[in-house]
Amino acid sequence: MNTNSNLYTIIYASVIVVIVAFVLAFTSSALKDRQEKNVELDKMKQILSALNVDIKGQDAQALYAKYVKQDIIINSEGTTTDEKGGFNLVLKEELNKKLSERKLAVYVCEIDGQTKYVFPLYGQGLWGPIWGYVGLNEDKNTIFGAYFSHQGETPGLGAEIATKPFQNNFLGKQITRSGALTSVAVVKPGQSVNDRDYVDGISGGTITSKAVDNMMSNSLSQYGQFITNTNN
């Protein structure tokens, strides 16, 4: 074939386009799979953090398999469904569904021979979404661990919710009183409340602190019947 002809140029260009398209599609697919695995791994780390498991330099997948025994799904009435795979549920998406259609994940874990329950949290901060996980003792009342994160809270202020010193304030706090779900209040430093357990908020981060309060209350209320039902 005459390499100087228009036909050759068209065929050559077409082949190059097909090859480039294939390479881009393959790369995109490979990156997507890797990104999804990274998201899953990060989620495992967040859940483990709510169990006070030290994940630094450790195999998070192995630790998750060791400590998380089940990822059950419950409905809005607090009843465990026959479905499996609560790990794949996204609380943000479930909260946008009708109450009767919501599916909620509960992570049943074991630490030093004791049962722990981990519940996902989701809310809205000052500049974007905030989220986290809270781990409860077997009594489904006393907080064993907490993890919070954010998308864009102010560094040095609201962003402090992602630090251990703030998260550790929740340890030992109780989320029920007299069998009723109360959650834990986040108050201005130096203030207090009488109707439920509370922790000090972040100085200069009042709005984000209140957002954590709302996130805890709103998210845990989705699990109210499961938490307060002693037969579960």
C-alpha cells in the first residue's frame, strides 16, 4: 500500500484511535477497581478505629476479618433481615429512602472475647459532610470507641473532630437513659446538660461541634429499636 496515499492515512489514523481507546478503557477499568478497593480498605480502617484497634503499619483487611464477625442488615423496625452484606450499604443513601425501605448496617464484632456493635454515622458539617462510626459495648449503651471524619471543616477548629483527643471524649459515655435512646450531647466547653451524657465541643468550632451532636442523634435514632431492644 502506498504510504503516501489518503487511504493509508485514514487506515493508520483509525488503527491508532482504536488502540488508544482500548488502552484508555483498560486503564480506566483498572483504576476504577483499584479505587474501589481503596475505598473498601479505608472503610475497614474507619470501622476498626471505632473499635480502638491500632491499625498503624498493620494489615487492615486481616484485622477486619479478625475482629468483625458479622455485617448484618436491619430494617427501620430494628429487626435483622435475612440479607447479608451490610458492609456494602451507604448510610447517606439509605437516609434518602423512605423509612420503610431503609436498610441499615450493624457490625457485630468481638474484642478480647467481648461483643461490640459498630454503627455508621452521617451528617452535615459547616462546609460539607461529616461521618463516622461509633462502637458500643455488648449492653448497646456504653460507648467503646468513636471515629469521626469530614470533607472540609476548618483546620485547627472544626477539623479537630477527626483527632483522637476529641474522639476519646466519648469513651465510656452512655447513649440511653431509662431504656430510652438519648445519644450524647456535644456542648460548649464549660457548659453541661442534665438529660443525657455529654462531652465538651471544640473551642472555636461551635457549628461543627453541634453538627456532630446532630449526627450522633439523627444517625443513632435510625437504630433506636435495635439498640433499646434487649432481645437482639
